[in-house]
Amino acid sequence: MIFGVTLMTIIISVVTTIGVNFQSQQIMLNNAYQITEGLAKQAVFSILSGSEQNAQEAMDQVQGFQSVVSARLSLDNHNDFLIMGDYPADTEKSTLAIKTTQIIKETNDYWLIKTPVKALAQSSPSEEDEFELDSDLIGEQNIGYAEVIYSKEKLREAQRQIAVLVAIVGILSVSILSIVLRFGLLRLFKPLGMIANIMKQSQNTGEHLLAREIGAKEIHDIASAYNNMMTVLKQQEYDLVTHRDQLEIEVSIRTRELVEARDAALIASQHKSEFMANMSHELRTPIQSIIGYGELVVEELELEGNFDLIDDMDKISKNSQRLLNMINSLLDLAKIEAGKLDIKLSEIFIDELAVSLLDTIEPLAKKNNNSFKINQGCSLPKITTDQEKIEQVLLNLLSNACKFTENGEIYLTISNDNSHIFFEIRDTGIGLSEKQQHYIFDEFRQVDSSHSRKFSGTGLGLAISQRFVELMKGKITVTSELNQGATFTVSIPCNQ
Ligand SMILES: Nc1ncnc2c1ncn2[C@@H]1O[C@H](COP(=O)(O)OP(=O)(O)O)[C@@H](O)[C@H]1O
Ligand SMILES: [Mg+2]
């Protein structure tokens, strides 16, 4: 900035100097013109009368001007009339016929200014003169010339002084401006620097430091705005910390409550499982004896030929069998939940498994007028896994397929890769929506669980099947679309 101000001052000084010099040169030149023309006027009579005495007076007056070096009066034919002072050696006497005042010669040291000496013409205007436009010829006549050599020394002197003055003023201005700027900027930047420092410190330490509100109004305003912001931030941080602390306390209380609730639920669940296991066991014994005695009664009734009672006894046996199945399912579930279910490994021959499934499922399929087919694409003769459980899983899935399909087809496809065997149970029944597929593996969940539902069941088959498959380190998946049938796939490792 100071450099800019200095440059500007130098430019202004130079321009001012040039302007003032030009003006003073014009004034001096005008002065020289006036002196020369005055000499010419005063010399008219002297030249007309040829009296040097008169001319000498005019010359003396001219010499009174300090800058006049020499002067010369010449006649119309350029011959000297009177000379005063020494003509410079390099200047020849002018023989130039001129009609107005002119600079004849200009050097670094002087101007040679020449003007015509004119007298009023006395003769009456002749005919040719009447139409002349030139004023000189109407009433005036050139009778000689006046020359003045005017020194530029005073001009130089004046110019030098002006330059010195301008330079002094310039230097003074630059100095004063620099001092003012320095103090002004310091006053401006010092508080700004302090605010910047405080900001940096706040950033580094994370504290909410306040700035001093000093300096110019705008800086004062900046500091005050920053301080307000810091105060608000501090308050907000305090609120946040308080809120967080409260939340932490609440979370720890809730966590403790949850842990207690979970422990209570776990104990309750364990009690429930134990109770269910005991109860199922206790229920199974009387049901099994009902079924056993029922069979005996049927045999006796057959011997007696009482066929009406045999029908009723059949119903008793079937319902007892259903009850036993349900109790078995509950027992399985209870055992699984109590973690008491073990895997019993044995060799299973795939062909034998397929034949036994076909025998069991075919009559079930026929009930709803469905066809049942097994596609045996499995290249393995046997696998090692829990026979009872794999059979129960497949029976569950196939009996579901028979239950939820009418006048359709049911397929069991058995295949394998290097490590797993796959059982794919596909039907053309009522199918399942995407949403339904998500919960059908949960215990006691059925798509239609209303009292007026069409399909009987407990909603335990798929839940138990999934647990069994997981126990055998396998997976059970479903793909289906509503009214487009369903496909359940069980994959289990060939060897446990
Ligand atoms: N093949 C299938 N087609 C359509 N829905 C099925 C099929 N298999 C199972 N489901 C649905 O899944 C539910 C649960 O099946 P499951 O656990 O075997 O119980 P349950 O057979 O006792 O109802 C069934 O109630 C039924 O809504
Ligand atoms: Mg079922």
C-alpha cells in the first residue's frame, strides 16, 4: 500500500512539475512578446524621424527587464538602426521579412523574438488598395523590425525551484501518508490478529475462548459476534453433555431392567419347556393305551360282526392317533427348546427312503385328488444322517403339500452335488405370498389361524422341520407365489 501511495505521489509530482513548468514558460514567453512589441511601438517615431536618441530611451526601458540580453532595431531593409547589448555569437542578424511577432530562434538559453515596426500610411488609398483585404496595406506600413533576445535563465531557475518544491511536498506527503497508514492499519490489523489467534486457540483446544472487543467499530462488531457465537455454542455443548449423561443413566437403567426381564423370561421358558416335556410324556402314555385298547376292541367287534360300532371305534382310533401326533410334535418342540434333542446318525439308503415315502404319501395325496411323483436324480446310493428326523421333515413337507393342494400335482425331486443332498417338494396348490413366506417357520404360525379355517393343524410342522434340518447342519428354503403352488427345498450334508 505504501509502495502504491509513493508511486502515486511520484506520478502526481512529475505531472504537476511538467504542468507548472509549461505554464511558467508560457507566461515568460508572453512577457517576451509584450516587451518586443512594446519596443516596436516605441521605435516607430524614432525610425520615421531617424532619431537614435528617441530609440535609445526605448532601448533603455527594454534593458530594464532582467531577462533581456540584447535588443536590436533594424530598418525595413534589415540594416541595423540601433543595437543594445551583445548578440550571442551563434546568432546571425535576422533578415527575415515578417508581418507578425514570431520566435525566430530558440536555444536552450534564450529566445530570439522579432516583430515588425509599423507606421500608419499617410497616402490616400489607391484604387487597387481599396479592394485589398490585408489590413496592413490599408493603413499601416512596415518601416522596420524590433528584435529582442530574451534569456531563459530565470525560467530555468523558476523551474528548478518548482521541481525542488514539488519534490519536498511529495516526500513530505509520502512520509505523512506512510505514517498515517502504518498506524491506521496497525490499529485495524492488531485486533483482527488477536481475534484470529483466539479462534485458532479455540479450534486447537476445543475450548470456547472469548475475544477482546477492541479496535475499530467493524472489528469490535466481529469480535462481539464471535463471542456471542461461542457463548451459544458453550451453552449448547453444556445442554448436550447434560442430555447425554441423562440418556446414559436412562440406558443403563433400561439395560438392567431388560437383563432382569430376559433372565426372568429365560427361566420361565426353561420351566415351560420342562413342563411341556413332562406333560407330553405323561399324556402320551394314556393316549397310547387308548389306541392299543381301541385296536383290541375293534378286533373283538370284528369277530362279533358288529360293524356299526367298528366305524365309531375307527373314528376314536383316528382321533387318538391325531392327538398322539400333536403330543409328539409338542414333545419334540419342548425337547428342542430344552436343548435335549440329539442326532442319531445311521446310513440311509435313498431308494428305500423313496419307496417308504411313496407308500405313506400316496394315500394322503389321493384324498384331495392329487397325483404324487418322485423324481430320483440322486447319484448317491446312501447318505449318513439321522433317519428318523429326515423322514419326519420330508413327511411334514409332503403332508403340507397334500393338505394345501386340490386336484393338482405333487413332486418330490431328490438330487445331490459333491457335498449335499437336496429334497425338493413341489406342489401346484394355494401357494404363499412373499409376506407369508417370512413367518410360516415360526412356531404356531399358520396363514389362516381363524377358528373357521379350512385346513386343520397346529402350526408346528414347519417350525419343528426347520429345527431338525438345522440340527443336521442343513437348510430349508421356500419359493412360492400365491395360487401358483409352493416349492420347499431341504439341503443337508451327505455325511455328518
Ligand atoms: N405347501 C404349502 N402350500 C401352502 N401353504 C403352506 C404349505 N406348507 C405350509 N403352508 C402354510 O404354512 C403354515 C404352517 O405350516 P405347518 O407348520 O406345517 O403347520 P400346519 O400344517 O399345522 O398348519 C400352514 O398353516 C400353511 O398356512
Ligand atoms: Mg403341517
